[in-house]
Amino acid sequence: MPNAECQMPYILTNLSHALPGMPLASWWLVPVVLFLLGTLAIVDAFTSKVPDPVILPCLLLITAAEGYYVDWPFAGVNLLIALAAGFAIFLLNEVWFRTTKRDAIGMGDAKWTMIAVQAFGILPSLIAWGVGAVLAIIWMGGARIAKRPITRVHFAPFLFVGLLAGIWWLRLRVAGS
């Protein structure tokens, strides 16, 4: 079995591939952002809210890292794409609310997605929504079979699992081949 020191460059290389357009030296941003997104998902699971005070510092951290390691226009474009993704989710929810008089998507999910889009890109975030939706449906089906009524789905934990799947499938698999 190879020792951990021999595996470190391979692991660092794979981590850096999770951030599109970022160099190898930015590998540390992946575990930091995943820790923050995971923490936000856990908070959402227990409180039904993604805390607002954490969102701006996360976006600023990612912007600063992208600006430092690549350049500021790159960081600015990624920030604008993240804000556009959050706004698009807000608009979808607004249209749904206007037609059905019920919310469909929590704005915590939009804020969570902004962080994921800025760090990992649109495609892993779209996969997160797809995988997250499937997992949430399975969870709701299991609750129905167990005869436990569900009044609200806390979606950020499902998004987190979906994001991990999207990162692995799109970035880490490509780096390993």
C-alpha cells in the first residue's frame, strides 16, 4: 500500500481539477468551500434556513482566491454567473408563487447554489439540483411508506450530496483518466 506522501500530489491535482480554471496551488479552496457548503446544508437540515451572514463572506472568499490565483476579471465573471444563478432561482420561485400562491424553492437554496456555482461552475451545480431532486423524492417516498407526513423538504442537504456527485463525475473522474 502506498504511503500518504506518495499520494499527496495526486490528491492535490484532483482537488485542483474540481475548480474550473484554477491552478494547482488553489487546491485548499475545495475542502474549505465544501466544508462551508456542508455546514450550511446541516444548518438548513435542522433549522430550515441557510444563514444569510455566511453567504457574503463565502462569495468574497472565493472571489478573492480566484482573483489572486488567476485574475480579477475571471473572479468577477464567476461572481456574476453565481449572482445570475441565484437570481434565476429567485425568478423561478416568483413565477411559481404568482401562479400557485405557494413557494416552490427556498431562497436558502438559491444562496447555497450561488456559492456552489461560483466555486465549482454551473454544470456541477445543475447536477447537484438533479441528483438532489431525485434523492429528495426517494426520501419523501420513504417517509410516505413509513407513514411519516412531510410538511417541508429541507433541500440543501440533498443539494450537497448532488454537488459531491457532480464534482466527482465531472472533474475528478476526468483528472484521474
